[in-house]
Amino acid sequence: MMNGGLRALEERVFDRDLCVSCGACVSLCPYLRSWQGRIVKLDECDLAEGRCFNYCPRGKVDLNELHQRLFGGPYKEIEMGMVRSVLMARACDSVWAGRVQNGGVVSALTDLAIKEGVIDAAVLTDREVNLLPRGHIVSGREDIMACTGSIYTSGPTLEALNRGPWTGDERIGIVGLPCMVLALAKMRTSSLEKRTPIDRVDLVIGLFCTWALDYKSFMGFLQKRFGDRTIGKVDITPPPERIMKITAGDELHDIPLDEIRSFIRPGCHVCPDMTSEFSDISVGTVEGEEGWNTVLVRTERGEELVKRAEAKGVIESQPLPGDKLSHLKEASLLKKRRAIDALKDRGELEDGYLTLSRELIQQIQSESKEAP
């Protein structure tokens, strides 16, 4: 993979409006900071190689090379990446009821992993006032509960991993979006000196994601519509309705997704990963089944945690129905094709951040299909 420093990050990511504000580059050096949902450069840096660009999910990414190094084989499972098993599951403990969205599997698995000593702490995403996301280190159930719920705006979660504080002995878990999971994979396989605790990250739970919104522009839209009312729970209904439901003050409002699509970060349009393919476990919704999560188990450590959760009654599961699995595969492939099309429209398919073989590109284009 091509390396570079802050100058490369600025020219190939910031200037091309590809930054997704994952936080992988923040708290590594004095020159980068997160501010209001953005990553900002404070000063120049002349390093020819730097972790900022090396770890960036919109820096240079060769999916085949990365997959080979992490999973021991070529990138050929083009639908959803490496998958050992597919389930639909939900948390059993009523303590999560009304506090989590969908089935509560992410919260329940994180809670169990800490209780059982699989990890000592986890990096999650919580929100400050009015949807501003931030990374938060949790070590118990109350802290996990404070981080439940979807936000839909992108934020620098991985800054918390880089910043700590850590004692140097913790086993760490992380819950993140596909871009964050990709950044973690790049951290893990980087040849540069590691000054982050990535080698102590023992569990990665990835979330399904189609896109995330730019915080500043989305909040400007909400302030025009709702004034100074505090924004509470945010959710998006599944197809075919596709409505964003927002609690502003004490009232619930419906916003058609077409009204907010212009706030999607440009870096999301070129992302080929809907299901966090480089995680141990990936979790999303189940189309048409309220209160259930889709769970993709990818690694041995992920499989061990899910089986332990089932054995202890922390979650209940059943096979994902075939028609829902087919729809998930179609949606995942479609995101890949749209990313390829977006890179082509930008003139960056050959010389952009993403390296895919011509054969894989042709396979994705031939096997994916637009929804009617």
C-alpha cells in the first residue's frame, strides 16, 4: 500500500472531500484535531510517511492485499466479505428494552464481553448535545447504556482509541462503522511503528451502514426546522417507507429521506462496504422484523462470543430467512457497485484510494442490480 504523510492526507483525502471523520488520524500527532464533526489541520508537517495517511480509510486501500493479510485468502466473497454464519438475533434481558434500537445485540454482546473478561473496556460512540458524536471508553453496563441508539452523523470515534487513557494492559473492544473498521484493519497491518493500542484490540463489532450525514450541514437543516429544541431519538424506518423519525423537544417528526440526502458525506458515496467486512461480528437490522438484528459472524473470536451469549441466555437467535439474506446480499453488492460508479464519475477509479482488480469490478457490476 502506498504510504504518505499529512501532505498526502490533505491532497488525496481532505482536498477531494473524502474524509469521513472516523478519527483514525486524530491524537496521533499535534497537527490534527476534531471539531464539530470535522477533522481540521492545525499546521504543516513534512513527514514523508505518517500514520495519519497510512491509517486513513480513504487513504490508499488494496482490498485484496488487506483481506489476504487479515483472513489468509484473497478478496473473493464479494457480497458481504468473509462470513462463517448468518443469524437473526435479539437481546434477552429486559434491561435493554426501550433503551436500544432494533434487537440490542451490540449492547448485549459488549456487556457480556466485559463481564466475562473477553475485553476490559470498549470504545463506543455516544453523543453530546444535539447529535454531535464522539468516542467514549466504557467499562460497564451503565456506560454502555449511555451510548445506545443510532446517531446517523459521522464522528471521530477512533480518536478515543488513540487518546486513551490506557494503562497498557487492557484488552479492548471497539464498535464502529465500516470506515472505522477499515481503519482498524489498516492500523493492524501497517508497517509503521504502532503508537496506538491496536495490538490490544481483541474484539471488533462492526455496524451495517449505507451512509452517514455531515454534522454541520445536517444540524443547520434541523435548526432551521426545529429552532433550539433539543434533538432526541433518531431512527430510520426500513423500506419501502424510508422515513427519518426525529424527536425534537417533546414531539416526534417525520422527515422523508430525500430531504436529507444532500447532507450525506461525499466520502460515503465511494465506500464499497455496507456490512463492516473486516470486523469479528457485524450487526444490522432485519428488514421487516422489528426488534431483531442481523448478525454476521466472521472470525473465530466472534463465533466464540456469540455462542457464549447464546449459551448464557444473553441473546436468542435463529437462522436468517433465505429471502432476507438474499435481500441483504443484493443491498451489499449494490453499495459496492455504486461506489465503483461514484469513483468512475470522479475520474478516480484507476487512480483513487481504492484498489480492486478489473475482474472484481466486472463481477460486482454484473452481479449487482438496482432496486426497482
